[in-house]
Amino acid sequence: MGDDWTDIPVLKRAGLACAPANALPEVKKAAHFVAAKDGGTGAVREVCDLVLKSQGRWGTVMDYVESAHWPEIKKDPMKIVRFSQLGRGK
């Protein structure tokens, strides 16, 4: 996903080059897919949905969302240190 001139070389090498709706015209020309949404308002989500659907995985994802039963996490998540705890030896 790119929106500016500096993204064009990378987009040309990508398997699926994408751009948001508000990308520069030159970037849109280099893209395989231009999202209907602007950057920062759902363009990446639009591409993720497209990929999941094209791979036939959309139904599996929706099953997880609707059941609220997410796959088991294989490792412990990182501990989050609150700013207020820093410097207290905790």
C-alpha cells in the first residue's frame, strides 16, 4: 500500500500493489488495486478484506468473530508496563 512517489519502486516489485483513493495519480497508475477509501479511513482494511475473500478465508474469520472464540495463543503475550509503574521497581 503506497500513496506517494517514493512508494512507486516498491509497488512495482509487489505481488499486489495497492493504493488508497487519495494517492497521487502516478501511484494509482502503478497499483494493481486502488481502494475506494482514503488512507487512514479504511483503505488497508479494504485490501485485507479483499485478500481474505479471494483466498476463501473470509468465512473462517467471520466464524471466529461471530463466535468470539479466537484461536488459542501459542505463547504468553508480552507484559504491558504502565508508565506510572516505571521507576517504581515493579
